[in-house]
Amino acid sequence: MKYGLNIRQDGALDLVSVGALVHRLDPGIIPFRKATTCQIHVSGGEFNVAANLADCFRLRTGIATAMVDHPLGDLVAERVKAMGVKPFYKRFEHNGVNGPNIATVYSDRGQGVRAPVVFYNRCNEAAALLKPGDFDWNAIFDGGVRWYHSGGIFAALSETTAEVIIEGMQAAKAAGAVISFDLNYREKLWKILGGEDRAQEVIGRIVENVDVLVGNEEDLQKGLGIPGPSVAAKSKLDPSSFFEMIDRVVAQHPQIKIVATTLREVHSTNRHSWSAVAWVNGQAHVAPTCELDVLDRVGGGDGFASGFFYGLLSGEAPEEAIKLGWAHGALLTTFPGDTTMATVEQVRAFAEGGSARIQR
């Protein structure tokens, strides 16, 4: 046992994520209302972790999700394949007019004093139709699975998606997997389902099954109903208030062994100070702080989570695991899109104090 967790040493899959696949239309620094061209990124808070672990960290990962028989579904499935993630699809037939759909996320990156913007069209989303019984967990976990991951975005999509998460968690636990959950509280999504009270009721039931929790102060307060710190933090990079809240999290959910999050001070859209913290089985760990020149901030938190999970799955010391998450999250903000373009060698070099000097 390490970190208070029983992490399997073997398994046909290192990690399985459960969540929604989306596509993001990104016009770069052009405000979306003035856009004439867009890049298309395929993502999803839960998928991003599986994709990063497969593509950068060379682990064997899978995604259980909805897929639509439609050209847009074909595009998304191509990206899943390209990232090396094994799909377990519940397929839906598109009626040619109004769905079911793959959700669309729209964004513009902002620039300098102009903040980035993200908004959605999740109308008649196939993933929101997922319900318990849609996945054969015994088949998915056949051969063994080491880690199971899901998140609050998928939990907020409908009345049934949280039940899918819990069903999968219980099956994964029976298969010997570590269970992680990223709170990823999204006010716009939960507002439709009943707001903070409903979120806390649903997420509270999910977190009863969780070993490793990812979430910042706002996630803990709004998603779990944890009271905020007694004293405001001196800055966004001050970890003291986060660690104060952990005691309350663990008192409410004593089975949780690890809680982690990123720390970010935003100076402008393109300039952030970046760090991360983790509470690992009673011990506090803080990553270094670096200055980021941000190209695209979307997906940075998922980048941290995947690097951190990689460290834990690889048996690294907690202080090394958090540095791997911190380094990968930092690198991810230098790429367009929500998923990684880094290599594990780049991540390890930066985690060990590497610089941006040219490599010849």
C-alpha cells in the first residue's frame, strides 16, 4: 500500500474515464462573434485525462462514453483513436435533424487584458442520455483496471449521468481500481439541474466512493458544501486556506486519501503564476511556482490531474507526483486545444527544473 491506496501493479488498462465527449470551436484570439475560421478541438473533462495519459505518458487508457452515428461523431471518434484511447461506446443514431448530438463548446482565447470566454450548446446531447445499464462494466474491466476517473461536468448533464458514474465506480472498486473524481463545478450546468443544493446532494453521493479528489476551493465549497476558510488567503498561490478546508473534507469523507488542485494567479490572459498543492494521506505537498506565458488555458487543470495520476500510478514519491502534474499542466497551456502535445521526457525535464532554452 502506498499513499494510503491499494494501486494494482497490473491490469489490461491503467485508467478508464467515464464522461462526455465534446468538440470545441476555437477562433484563437479573435472574439467568437467576429470569427470567420475556427480550429476544432475534441475534448471533455474526463476524456482529457485519459487522452493525456495515453498520448504523453504512454499508459493504456479507455473512455466509456456516448457516440453518435453522424459525421460529427466520426470526427470525434477519429481524435479518440489518434490519442490512443480505447473507446467503449454506447452508440446513438442521429435522426438527421436534431440529434442526439455531440455537444459543442465555443471559446475565444482572449488576449492581454481581454479575458477568455467559453460557452456551450449542449442541446439534446447524447452523453446526457446515458443511464445505468448502458455499459457492460465486467467487459470493460476484463483483464483488470488500475484506476477509474470521472468528474463533475458529466455528473451535471442529466438526472441519470451521476448514476452511471456511481455504477461504474462500484464496479471498478470491485475490480480493484483506485477511484478518482474531479469536482469541476460548472455553475451554468448545475443551475439547470437545481443549483448548488442539488449539486451537493448528487456530488456527495458520488464522493462516498472516491479515493482521490481533485478540486479547488470554489469546487469544494459549491460542489461539496464544505465551509470556506476562516481567513482569506494572502494570494491565489497561498495554499494555507486550501489545506484548512481539507480537514473538513476528510471529516465528511474519511475514506478519501488524496486531495489535490492547481493554484493560479492570473495577471493577464497570457501571463499566469502557476503552482499546485496536494494532501496525500495526511501530508501536505506544494509544487514550485513558475510564470506561464499562456497560449490556451483550457485543459490546464486536466493536464495537472493526468500528470499527477501518472506519478501515483508509477509509484513516484508524492512530492515528485505533484511536480509531474504541475509540469504537465504548465506545458499544456503552451499548446492549442484541450489535450496534450507534450512528451513524457519534456514533462520530466521541466519537473526537474528544465528551461526553455533551445534544444539542438
